[in-house]
Amino acid sequence: MANPTSRATLIDYCKRRLGDPVIEINVDEDQVEDRVDEALQYYQEYHSDATVRTYLKHQVTATDVTNEYIPIASNIIFVSKLFPVSSSFSSSVNFFDIKYQMRLNDIADIQRFAGDLAYYEQMQQYLSLLDMKLNGQPQVQFSRRQNRLYIFGDFADSDIKQGDYVIAEVYQIIDPNTHTSVFNDMWLKEYTTSLIKQQWGSNLIKFEGMQLPGGVMLNGRQIYDDATSEIERLRETIRNEHEFPPDFFIG
């Protein structure tokens, strides 16, 4: 199958590119599975098509308050932003709220030109600036290997309590078993093939110089070196052409 849609069809595709079944590919099935895992991991780490921006909603529990962190699923690789839980300029809705008074006095009737959308937009930006300066943004740290999102200060000050909701902007790995088009990615197919080829060459190096019946000599070193050059080229390609810039994930 030229367009792999699963792990098994990707493996078959890579083997055919290396010459199977015309040539015997001297690689154990477990070794092939390991190389596919490595290829997927590298793809998910650096390829922009391997992740999707989404929003994570979490209701704070008593355990979260005690631990002072929020557990994060293992398929989340970046947390770029945590939205403020509350705002002194937007949370209140009573008669004395500054936004209520602004709308009441300045833009009560836009159709009669009593208000001005340009002025309204400027006022919204001004209120947001005041909110940022006086309240600031939640200070967080995402520890990927611990699967934890630490929120500094808010738990200790009781700004975040049990039952509150927090929303974070995150980047989530696309599950290839659900979205099978991942296995048909051109870069992933080439990289997986090169990794299996390198494993093949590594297995044959121990027989280097051995002559088979008919005068055929195994040249595992050449296969290994060719695969290593391909891997280096593909890694350079993904970092230069497919990776998001580092500041893309800064909230």
C-alpha cells in the first residue's frame, strides 16, 4: 500500500522501499517496532503537523489545592497560556461595575450616534491594560515529564479554590491511531525507512568482509553509513522546514 493508514502498513511500506521481498531485510520485528516508535516520537516532537492547538478545561479539586499543581495528560506537549480565573474589571455585573457605567453613559444608543465604536474599542483596550497591570497574568510552569501544571501563588492565596475552573491553551499530540493520515506523512515515511535501514546495516556490520557462496560479500557498513546520512538530512529538514519557531509556544 503506497498510502499507509496504520502502523502495520507503514512497516510494510518501509520494507518494500528497502527491497522486500526481493531482498531479505535482516531486521527483527521487535527492532522494526522500536524504530517506528522512535520515528513517531521524533515526528511528534518537532513536526508542526503532529500537534493541534486546543483548550484544556479543568475543575480544581481538593487534591489539586493540596498539591498546588494540576495534572496534565501525557499527550500535552506545551502549555502556552493560562487564562485568568477572575478579573476585577470583568467579573462584576452590578450597577457599580465600570463596564456597566461605560456602556450606560457612552454607548447607550449607537444607532443614534450617541456612542462610538472606535471609542468603545479604545476603552476596552484601556480596561485590559489596567487589568494586566493591577492583576497580572497567572504565573505557571509546565513540567512535561511530570505531567503537571504548576500555578504559582494562586493556590496559596486562595485565589483558586476547590470547584473553580481553569482553562489553558495547550498543544496536543495528534493520535495516529485515530487520525491515520499521520502514517502517510511524507517525512515520516522517509524517516522511518531510514531508521530501519540503519538498523539493517547495524545488524550486518558484524558480518563485514564475510564472503557468501557465489562470491557475494555483505557490506553492512555501506548500508549503515548511507542510512545515517539520510537520517541527518531528514532531521535537518524537519528542524528547518517543519518545526514551529521557539517563540511560537510562548504565551
